[in-house]
Amino acid sequence: MSMEFEPAVLADEITDAPVQLEIPMGEVGATPWRRVFRRFVHNWAAMTGLVIVVLLVLTALFAPVLAPTTQAPVFKPNLGPGSPGHLLGTNAIGRDLLTRLIYGAQSSMFVAFLVVTIATSVALVLGLSSGFFGGWLGGIIDRCMDALFTFPPLTLALAISALLGASLTNASLAIAIVFVPGLVRVIRSQVLAVREETFVEAARSVGVSDNRMLRKHVFPNVVSPVIVQAALAFGYAIGAEAGLSFLGLGVSPPTASWGVMLQEGYNQMLETQWPLIPPAVAILLAILAFNLVGDGLRDSLGRERISVDGP
Amino acid sequence: MGAYIARRVLALIPLLIIVSFIVFSLSQLLPGDPARVIAGGQKATPEGIAKAREELHLNKPFIQQYGIWLGNAARGDLGTSFFDHETVAQSIAQRFPVTLSLALGALVLTILIGLPLGILAAVRQGSFVDRMVTASSSVALAMPDFWLGMILLLIFAVNLQVLPSRGYIPLTDSPAGWATHLYLPWIAMGVPGGAGLARQVRGAMIDALEQDYVRTAESKGLRRRLVVFKHALKNASLAPVTVLGIGFAYMLGGSVIIEQIFTLNGMGRYFYLALFNKDLPVIQGVVLLSALIFVVLNLAVDIFYAYLNPKVRLG
């Protein structure tokens, strides 16, 4: 089952020999990552995803420059698409939809990056400790992760977010907590697998310290599954942020978010249906793009079924 | 088998203690004083607050409060809502049929979509069908259920007006009305679920079809159909069944946004309203119950699997 991951770098077999021939002697050390890179570049679906991701990040970063109008209402409510000066029209209180869409990318990317950063840092500490040191500490960490796993992801995130008070940072924290148990399990099982390897036994027999062992031997083998999980977590976090904001538990009112735009579109669905479309398309494209990158990374890193234990 | 079940049930005790502790600790996140809320908010008198504090055991140490709460919860007493003053257990019991209807239908649809597509893609690995299944599951997996729900609502309820957009009719009142009110939410949850299942089944089946016993069965001259369904599928079912069990448990915990969009008065909406009122007993009650449902279903899946596979039971 998915619990047993082979270390990606080691699993890379000599069958890739032709690729190796093209690598200059000086770069032999970088070979496995180069092969991963090559495989990724030749995966058109993953590359399409990557292009969209890059565009999204740039949109978020340069939102103030790209937005055609200010975020304030322009006093021309409910304009349809293609209206002069308002390419995507305006919403019920006269805010430019394209501007909101662009600033919404900011909220989305902010939450996604914060979620992935918090979740992976916490999970790395917990997963490495649990897998490498084991013992009573590992036992406690594992039981706590099992306990967190029993809560439906959105239910827990909603409860935490609502009790802490609706804000983008609190929403990110709540969504991050949901991701931690799945990531810890992936990291832990990877560490357990690496611990059985001959090179770890060899290092231990020559008296390598725990600290060095973790840094030089265990960590590098944990990186690739974590990268894959992180990419997939981005997509999920974007959906979760939209969901929380839709329910009014994400951003606070003046801030734009795709989830809030969906909410506005939902509320006026019976009168006009257009305002629902731009945020819906943006959410679908963003999640799809991150998923394609995640799938591409997984395939390039030489593994097939890693997401079984994902959240 | 009995020993295996006993071992699994015993292992649940520490888990349930940690789960209940996390749920109880949610009270620590609540800003402000629950006693003041109970006593009437702004116009609360100091005596009223003191009385509420006494009733909620808030003047006792944290651990003791947890003990009292856990003891009550174990007897099925999840407390009383701060707002409508009905017991949480009763309110949940009233709303559970809605959530159960939603989750059961979504589960059936998930299996109906995911299982055949996953098997088909695995049996014809690399073919056009396989590529279509993989590509469409990628797109379906990028649709959050509430997203799909809203699009379906837009198409079928608002534009075509062939299905109702909101509300719930109990099965006992009108089976047809029950189903027509649930078609859209079922599809919204079943399509992404089915896409996930199809991927799971495909991966597991491809692994199983490469095993020696499949080659043996085929070289014996068994029909392909028999080999695929009896030998491979049975052995490939562990991961998909586990994932289905998890998904079903999560759905039973209440699909907050779906119930909100389609105005279904289930556990999810009950929870949502409680979140806005900061109605702590309701929040804790629903979260605890959804975790319990997960634990019980997970145990059921494990026992079912141990029953099928002696290696699990004895290992």
C-alpha cells in the first residue's frame, strides 16, 4: 500500500542511462533532480499547470498594477460582461468584477502559501521526530495525528476559524491544521523506510550523530514526497479558502476573495447569473493547475500512488 | 477474530480520550465569556453571570470541567444550546435523517461512477478510454463539491427549472419528492467523489493485475471476466474501501456548504448556524459526533477487512 514509499532519488534506476550520458561530468551529483526536471518538462499537462500557477502568482503579486479600476464601487451596478471600461462587468453594488477577480487571486494565493508553509513546517518537525526517534514521543505524536484525522476536514477548519474569528490568517491556520496529520503520516512512513536502508545502518555504525543523520541522510529522502503533497495541498487550500469565505468565515468584507464573489453570485442567482461565472472559472482553473503540477511532480519523482493517505 | 476485534476496540480508548480532549479544548478558543452570553449578553447582571458560571462549572479547574463534560457526553448528554435552549443530542437526532439521506445517496453515486470507470481504465491501461478517464477525473477532482453544487443549481434549477433548488422532503412523506430534492446535491458530492474513487481503483487494479496469481489464473485458461472481477478486484479492494469509508464518515459529519447552498436542514446547517452564534455546546456536540462516526466506521472497515484477509487479522 501507499505507506511504503521508496526513496525517490534511490528508486531512480539505471534504466535512465541515455539521459545520464548528456550530463557533463561536473554535474553528476545533481543527476537525479535533473532527470526529474527533464521528465517534468516533457509532461505537457504538468507544464500547462505550471504556466497557470506562475500567471496566478504574478497576478497576485502585481494586483494593484493589473487591476483596471480601484476596489471601491464605481456606482454602475450589475453591468454585464463586455461593458465599456468593465470587461467582466460589475456586481450588485457596482464593484468591477475583473478588479475583484485579480485581488481575489491575492487572497487565494496568500492563504494557499500560508497553509502550505505552516502545515509542512509543523508536519516536518512532527513526522521526523515520530519516525526517527520513535519511542514514547513518537507514540504520542502518532496518537494525536490519528485523533486529528477523525475530524471531517472542513468541519474542524470551520470550527477553529469561527471560534478564532474570521480573518485570512485564522482561516489559513485552521486549514493548515487539517493538513498536518496526512503530511505527518507520509513523512513518518518515509522516515521508517529510510531507517531500514543499508546506508543509514552504515552511517550509524561509524558513529554519525543523530543530528547529522537527520540532515544528511533522512531529510533528503523525505523531501520529494513532501513536495508532491505540498503541491496537492495548494489546490485543496484554494478550494477550502473559497469555501470558508463563501460561508463568511474567511476574509472580512471589503477584501476580495473568489469565495465571497461566489457568495454574491449565489445570492443574486435568480436575478442575474453572470457574476457567478468569473469566480467559478478562476477557482476551477487554479485548483486544476496546482493538481496538474502535483500529479506531474509525482510522476516525475518516480512514484504512482502517493496521495492515498492525503487529506 | 474475536481477539482481533477486542484488540482493535481497546486501542480506541486512548484515541477517544485524545479526540474528546481536543473537542473540549475548542472552548478555549472562544473569545469572551460563555457565562455572560448565557446570562443575556450586554444586559447580564453580575448575579446572572455568577449563576451561569456555576451551571457551566466554569469556576472549576479546566481538567475537572473536561471530566464533567466527558462524563455527560458518554451518557449521551451533549449539553444544551446557548440559544434555542434545546438539548444538542435531540436537535442532532432531528436533523440526522437529512444528512444521512444526503451521504447515502452521494456514497451510492460515488461507487456507481468510480468503480466501473476505475476498472475499465485499469483493464485497458494506456488506451483512449484510460486517458479519457484520467483526464476527466483530473477535472472533476478540481471541482470542490460546493462549486459543482452551485453550477448544477444554476443550470438545472434556475435556467432549465427541471429540479427544485432548495429544501428537503422526508422519505416517509414522499419518496419521489425526497429524491428530486436530493438529485443535485448527490451529483455535486458524487462526481468529485467518484473521480477520486476511479483513480484509487485504477491504481489498485493495475497493481493487482500484475500479480502472479492473475497470470496463473489466466494461464489456467480462466475467462478474463472472472480473473478481473474475482481475482484482481477482490485483492485490489483494500485501499479503495478504506478511502470510501473515510469519505462516507466525513459526509455523515455534515456537509456544511452543500447543506447551506441547497437549504437542507441537516447537521451541517445546524453546525453552521452554531458557528455564527458561537454556540459552543452545539459546535462541540457536532464535532464530537462526527469524530465518533469516523472512528466507528473505520473500525467497521478494518473488521470487514480482517474478515476477508486472515493476514490482517493475525499479523
